[in-house]
Amino acid sequence: MARLPLFDSHAHMDCEDFDQDREEVFREIGLNLAGMINPGCDRRTSLRAMEFAARYPFVYAAVGWHPEEISRMVDDDLELLRTWCSNDKVVAIGEVGLDYYNDEGAPHPLQRQRFIQQIQIAREAGLPLIVHDREAHGDILKILQQEAHGLVGVFHCYSGSVEMAKELLKMGWYFGFGGSSTFANAKKVREVLSYIPEDRILFETDSPYLTPMPFRGKRNKPTYTELVVENAAKLRDTGSRRLMEVSTNNLKKLFFKIK
């Protein structure tokens, strides 16, 4: 079967959930998808993402410190992050942002400080951002408006309102939709997915998390991106193949290192 014209724009293949069959899952990705991006969440996972990108031609890496991990981040890590940006297959700074839900050991002022520092590195490197936002919509929008003028990126697994999306659209941002958009009770996410112009949509799995229907409750994997697109196509009353092609064009426009 021919590969789908579809990227998983956000999957954590470095997670221990894949320790037993990682090579088989990568083989499945290579046979079925155009590619995937593995974002790092700290030093170890960013290095792992770059290792995967070096090994598999269809894998690309993003590097950065997730807000849940910033308590272990030191100032020297900022210089390390700068050096990683020169890697040909590092396509973004991410996964970075704010998380006011899983915030144990991650004080909000420190989260904001490290987020701004990583925004500055993205600006220096000329790279887009992959943003994590959980229950921090107001602060994250304010920071982007003040600190990220001229930068673009994607809100991975977008969970904000239509009103917030309108502001981000004005700033040129993209929106990632994953398994949560297939959940019947995710009314706000589905409302935003219906509203966003198709030239700003990316699809993802956030594997191994947020498995789409009908496999919710089981481990997620990148090839399930197809299920996310099929759901979106029904919601938006369009063809799934066309939506795959559009989203991949969007991805290559945003992550310009991917040809």
C-alpha cells in the first residue's frame, strides 16, 4: 500500500511505552506516513529525538524543555539548545510553553522565564515554535504577543477557545489537532477544528498519549493520525485525502527545513 500524504506533526517515540516494539512502530510509520516530528521535552529526549532523526529519513526532531521539566533545566542548557538548532533535521524549538495543571515542582514564574528564554533562542535560530499550553491560555497569549512578534509556530493539541484562536490566526500561528478532537465530549476542540481555516491546520497523535477513537484507552501510535484526519474531514465536510495533502503542505511551510 502506498504511503499516505500525511505527517504526524507531534509524536513522542522516545517514551518508554515504545521500548518493546519501537523498531516495528518506526517501520510501520515509514511504510504508511510521509513522516513525523518527534519533539523533545528535556535534554535526554531532545538528544533521543535527534538520534531518531539521524537514523530514519522520515523522522524530524524538535528540541526544547517542556514546562513540566524546567525545574531540572540549568542555564547551561540554553547554550546547548542553541547548538542543537544547527542540526539539519532539527526543525523547531519545542515542546515548550506553560502548564498550569501539571505544575508540581514547576513554579509559574519559572515556567514563564524559561519559555521566554526559549522563544528568544527560536528567534536567534530562525526556527518556529511547538507550544504546549494547558490551563495557561491568558499568560501564554500575552507572552507570545509581547515576546514572539514575528515568530510563528503551532499550538500542539490546541485546547483554547475560538476567541483565542482568532488572535493567534492574526499572528500567523498554526493549530495542531490530535486524538482529543475525535472525542464526542470535546465540544470546544471540535468547535475550533470546524472554525480554523484549512491552511492553518496540522494533525498529530501526541503518541503514546491521547489515543483517538475507536482505540481510546490503548497506546497511541503515529499511524493513528489517519483516524484523526478522517474525523476532521467528516466534521469539516471535506475529503480526508485532500485534508491530508493540505495539512502536509501546511507543515512543510511552517517547518521549512522539511522538503
